[in-house]
Amino acid sequence: VVVFRVHSPRPGRGTLLLETRANGQHRDGAQRSGSGSGSGSAGSSSSANYTADEAEEEAEAEAFAEARFASIERAFAAAKAKGVQSSTRLVKELRALFMAGTFEVELIDDSLLVWEVALHDWAFDPSSPLSKDLEALSEAAGDLVPLILRVHFSADFPFSPPLVYVARPTVRSEYVFDGALCMEMLVDWQPQYGNVESMLVQISAFLAHSGARVETACKGEAAAAGADGEAAATAARDSARRAYEKLKAFHDKKGWASAGGR
């Protein structure tokens, strides 16, 4: 049995537990965070406090989780059918992320090899400029505005490196080039770096402490990309890949300590 614990993208919402068995026919359900089978005054109090708003939020969280789960099922089936070597490993990495609940992950076009990871302001050091920028954007938008990482995995991950870059909003830093991050672990990849949750935690810390600032708001960028989203995504991916090639050539020649890399 594989269990995915999918957290809602908004803090304070419930948690959905989803189960699938080997035959893929059993899927089970929603359990409100903190609820149980206990009885007595505590149970009555809990029921009384479960308001209509909470019920609505719980239903939204369930729908959100079900959609994510269905996407993973389709992606895993497609990857296995194509003989993608890393498919089982990537599903395990997804499970670890959902269990931790720190990062929100979406599969692009139901592909197990292309993820978007949402980093909200609370994923960063609260004293960092990046966290404050995202918080300000969220307040201005009246909704959560995250930093979005696009992650392209190889079919033989972790033996080949993932391509990781900031998709939106535009972030400026002396360590960010066309969305590519001047991090030693991403430029000089080693298979032992293949714990995706650990990688994302390190990326969050890197961005928070690299002086990164949000340059443009997500809303404007999303509207611009909407006209030709696929072409824009391809261009961003290619730009990031070229930036990583240049960073690797530079650090192969200069090293990391002497070049001031991180």
C-alpha cells in the first residue's frame, strides 16, 4: 500500500489521506486533521466547532488532493508504459514531499518528469528580502503568491542531474542567471544529491540568503505567458539550461571557493 498525505496549499486546512493498493482499484479517503473515532465531551466539542466554513475548506482540500492523486496515477502509468527507469524513484520522492507537507508540487501535463514546486513566503527565512517580497505580493493580490520552481528530471534520475530553475516570478540575485541557480549541488551534480526534499530545502535556504529579490509580479507574468504558454515555458527551460552550461564551464575552470560560488 502506498499512502500519500497531501496537504492543502493554504495553512490551516485539513489533510487528506489517500490509499492505493497494488491493483490500483482501492482508493480511500478523507479524514479531517485532528479528528478521530473518540467519543465523549471532547468529541462533541470538536463536532460543534466544525463550522460550515471549515467544511467548505475541507471539501476544497479533498478536491485538491484528489486531483493531485489522479495526476500522479496517470503520470506513473504513462512513465511505466514508456519504460522510464526513474518512475518508481520519483513516485517515492513525491510521497516523501507530500508526507512532509512543506512544498506544494504539481505535475505538468501529467508528466512524472516535469514538476512545478510552489515555495510560499513561509518556506524562506522570514527575515529574508525574498520572504518579505512574496508576503507583500500575496497581500496585494489577496491570495497566496508563491515562487515557482520548474524541475525537469531525467529518465535515469538521480544518475543524471535535474534541471531546476525559477519559472516565476522573475528573481534577481548575483547568484541567479536566467532562472538557473549558481549552487554547487545543481551545477556539479552527484547521484547522492538525489533526495528531492533535501534539495528543495537547500534551494530555499540558498535563495533566502543570496539576497534574491522579486522583480516582477506573478500576475503580469502569468498573463504574458498565457498568450503562448508552451513556447514561453520552452524558452525559459532552454535559457536556464544554457545558463547552467555556462556556470559549469566557469566553475570547472575557476573552482568554487575562489569564484565565490555557493
